[in-house]
Amino acid sequence: MSASVISDFIVPKSSGKAFKVNKGQLLRVIECEGKQVASLMFFNAHNFKEQFMAEFSGGLSYFQPPDLGRIGSHYRLGELYSKVPYENLMLRVTDNKIGDHFLGTHCTKKTMEILHAPGNRSCSDNFAEALREYGLQLEDIYSPSVLNAFANITIDQKGDGSIHVKPPRSEQGDYIEFLAEMDVLVAVSACPDDQSPINDHVCKAIKIQILEEP
């Protein structure tokens, strides 16, 4: 039998939302219209100091032998681990058809200044507002450690190592799905960057579903 949806809501364009997902539940991040990045943070729901670490998770995925079936990369992560000294498995990716997901920073006030759009809303603003409900401030966490779902960002491996940002390949209805291996607090930002190609220059909403297996 397929999993049942127990929560279904929209994160409006250029906004953020924080919510909890219990161990054993599935989290599905869905494209409402397509070509929209969802930046994601994850915390242990019972200890906010234990946070998903993108770089650490990418490194662990690199060292996993392919025959384990969990191989990941900077763009297609299989398992999400918390930072040192915790090093716990937080979530496991269970469905990832698109595979364009970038581990790295999110847009900030400084990003918008560089893009000649001072005052433009950023993912930092979205995260700050979403996490305030849980008593968290950006200065209390390692905010750059995010998974940017649907982000079509590549690094030049043969040249100068430059970063290339392209419009997402994801279309309406595409999604990435996670299995929670612990109770987690999730913060999602429907990226408000309309200055670069990262959202194809048009900001859109993101749909969230929480599901349970029968």
C-alpha cells in the first residue's frame, strides 16, 4: 500500500516555513509550477544544536562504496548526517528523480547586493522568520549548511573551478522525498532570488507533503 498524506501545504513564493517531521514519516518537497529552488535546513527536533551538515554529508557519501546503494555526491545526496560531534543519520533520500540538488550556501543580503538588488528578499530573511517561532536565530546556527533542492548549479571541474548557475530542470509535480530517521525540525525557503537564473528569474511557491506508511 502507498503512503498516506497526513499534511499538505504550500510555502508561498519568496517566503519560508518551519515545521516538524517525525521519525519514520516521509517528507516530500514538490514543484508547484516548476523551476523553483527550495532551500532546506534540518535540525534534531529535540536538540536544535544538532544540525544537518551539508559538507560533512557530501564527504561521507563520497566514501561510500557504490554497492551499498547509497552513493551520493555534491549534487545527488543519498543520506543526510548531522554535524560533528553528533554525526547521526538524520534523513535518507528515498525518491530523487531530478537529481539536481546543490549542497552549499543560500542567498543572503550580501548576495542581493552583489546582484545589484539591495533590499531584495533573500533566503536568509525567509529562514530567520521561519525559525523565530522555535526560538532560533541565524547567529545561533550554521546557516550556510543547506540542501538546495532543484538547484541546477555546477562546478567547473576541469577549468578554474568556477560555479555555474542555470535554470532548474525540474517541472511542475517533480519532487524529492526524504525518510526521517529521527524527529526533525525542517526549515524551507522558497528561494526569492529573481535576479539570477537559479529560479529562471521568476519566483514561485513550493508544495510540502508529510506522509506516513500504513
